[in-house]
Amino acid sequence: MASIRQPGRINGNTILIDTGMDGIAGAAAVYLMEGEKKCLIDGGTRSEAPRLVRTLRELNSFPLDIIIATHAHYDHVQGIPYLIKQAAREQKQIQVMASEKTIRLLDDPFYNKVFNQGPLEKIEAIIPLKEGDTVDLGGTTLRIYEVPGHCDDHIAILDEKNKNLFLGDAIGDNIHDHVFLPAFMPPSCNPAAFIASIEKLSKIDYDSVCLSHFGYIYGDEAQSILDKAVLTWNTWWQLFEENSEKLNDIDYLSSVVLKDTGLRIPEIQIVSLKTKALIGMLNVWNKLKRGKRQSVGELLLREILERLSKGYKTCTGR
């Protein structure tokens, strides 16, 4: 696949930053855009925010001018208050921008409770964005598209100069060349809206895409990735439909997913001592309960399946 999944510059004005979410490399990315103004696409989680600030300082890009949130899920917005406070210490105000719907959701501190996250620290004075709005960074213009489906408030952002499309989680998670996970997640996914958003995205003139989970995709793969997203959604949806009576049996779901989707668990790189210790404790528990240890990838798959199961139930009202 034509992709860049390592931190660093991906085009003339954009840098991929691996936030190291949950202490794991390649789990989540934010993107720094450099024009006359410095803009960050998404703000990461609170636990990784200090690391993100250090990285931005190393890139001579902190304090930032703008942060644009693609949607209200915790791994995209939870770190923003920390970034704002750190900038304020240097007498700099960061402008935060997001969909009007995102702003309303962020007024609920417990919106992310479904992910066992919260309460969310309030973000003041967010500038609302809607379909067709543009953000001038000086040297490049960003155009906003509303793309619900993964959640009601999701936006995509087109860098018109580079024809690079920031998709957040709108089409799913292509975290590895051989791993594509569907976009349905709680608490507000919508299958019909997802298909409509894919159709909208297919009409945009773009050359490359940036995914929050994970990386920069270009060339023919960037053009075919929308079809791949629909296929992935449909494949996993059918699997959940066929096994709807066993959605709470994560061991069973794991075995079915590995058998029926062709999913191959990639090698996982842990970058946090805290995460290494947590994985160790989980494996002690697994050894006692199941009589065997599990790889980091297998443990992460269980967490992903729990969330996808909640997303499927949200969509179907089960």
C-alpha cells in the first residue's frame, strides 16, 4: 500500500504526529499544518497531551494558532484543554474550531462515558464550522465537509493546496496495510449517513487522505480507500448480524472475526512503561482465567470488539 505510517513530514506543509495513544505506537495520529498560521487537526487525549506539547515545541510549532476537531470523541478532543492552558502560560490564545454539532456535544461533559472516559473538561469559545466553510492558514485554505455516519458531528477537512483530505475516523480505521476496521462506533453511528458521506467524499478532488487511525494514504490506494471502507463496513456488519445473539461473548467474537474477515493482528509496539505494566497485569489475569497469555494485539482486539459491539447495538437499537 502507498502509505506513510511513521511520524514526520508527509507533504510540503503537513507533519504526522503519533500521539502514542494508550502507550501504543501507531494507534492515533494528529496532523500539524504549517502556513502563516500553525494548525493542528485534532487534539488527542489528555494523558498524551504533555507529550504532544513537547513534540510541537521540538517542531517550533507551539503555541499553536488553531486546533480543528474532526468530532467529539475523546481521543480527538480530550487533550485540547491542556494545550489551551499551556499556550495561555505564554500569553497565546489558541482558536479552537469544530462542527456546530460537536460544540453542542462537548457541552455534555459525559458524552464520552460510553468509552469509559469523562468527565470532559469544558472547552470555551469554540468557533463553529459548517459545510462549505473555509479556514485560511496563509499559504493554504482548508475546506470543511460534513460527513456523519461514524458519529453525527463528524467533519472532513480538505487542504486545497495539496489536495490532501483529513478524514479523522469518518471511513474507519486503516491502522495497518492489512488491517481495516469499520466506522460504526457508539454512541451515535448511522449506516445510511455513512453511505451518503462516502458518496459525498467520492466527489471531492483529492490526491491523498490522512486517517486518525492511522497514517497518510496516497496514490491509487487513496482513490480506492472509500470503496474499501464500504466493503469493510458491510463485511463486519454482516458478521455482527449473523452473531447478534453472542455480541457480549468477546472471546467468541474474536475467534469469528479472525476466521471470517481475514484480519491479521499486526505486531504492536508499546512506547509506555505504564502500558507495559498494565499489559502484564492483564496477562496475569488472563492466565488465571483462561489458562493462557494473550498478545498485545489480541488484548487490543478484545477492546475494539467491545466498542464495535456497542456501535452495532447503537445503530440497530438492540
